[in-house]
Amino acid sequence: MAHALIEILIPIGVAVVLPVAIVAIVFKSALASDRNRKEIILAALEKNPNLDVEDLVKRMKKSNKLIKEKLLARLERGCGCCLMGVAFLLLYFFEFMGRTDLPPIMGPALIAIGIAFLVSYFVGRRMLAKEMEAEQQNMKQE
């Protein structure tokens, strides 16, 4: 009886409780970060009421990745997923070291995810070419 209960509770905990806990932690940390930024801005305004708020917010803004860096991350993920998918297919077909418990869908699924990342990279590179050039010019001016 206890063994059957454990067999039910562990998948429920992993599939339900763990993702909810991760989302809650990320959400709370984002709220805390925003709250801290607001407190810093309010404290700066109390000390110096003539302070330019827009300039302060701009300087405190989190450094976002450049468009080119985001696209290169997609390219990297796409290549990695495709290579892992091919490796899983090869492992499955050659039954690496007698292991047959490898699900055959893992390889094609990883290849499909990799292809999606690669398509996203190539389409994004073509569509965001002007924005990337403008971003590079802004970086050169600063």
C-alpha cells in the first residue's frame, strides 16, 4: 500500500509541485528586484528632488543582451539540440552497449527542437538586420 502511494506521489510532486515552486520563486525574485529599484529611485528623489528621473532609470536599467547575442544563443541551442538528437538516434540504432531502454522518440524530438531554433535564428537574422545595425551604431556612439 505504501509503495503504491509513493509511486503516485513522486510523479505528482515532480510534474506539479516542482514547476509551480520554480515559477513562484522566479516571480517573487522579479517582484523583489522591482521593489528594490523603486526604493532606490524614491530614496534618490528624496535626497535630490531636482534629479532627472528618466536618466536615473536609464542608468539603472538592466543590461539586456544585444539582438545579435540573442540570435547567436538561438543558433547555439539549435546546433546543440540537433547534435544531441543525432547522437540519441545513433545510440538507439546501434543499441549502445546493449542498452535498449532508450525511448526512440528522444532523437527526433531533439532534432525537431533544434530545427525550430535554427529556423528562428535564420528568420530573426533576416528580419532584424536593420535593428542590429542600429544597435551597433548606438554602441559605437556610446
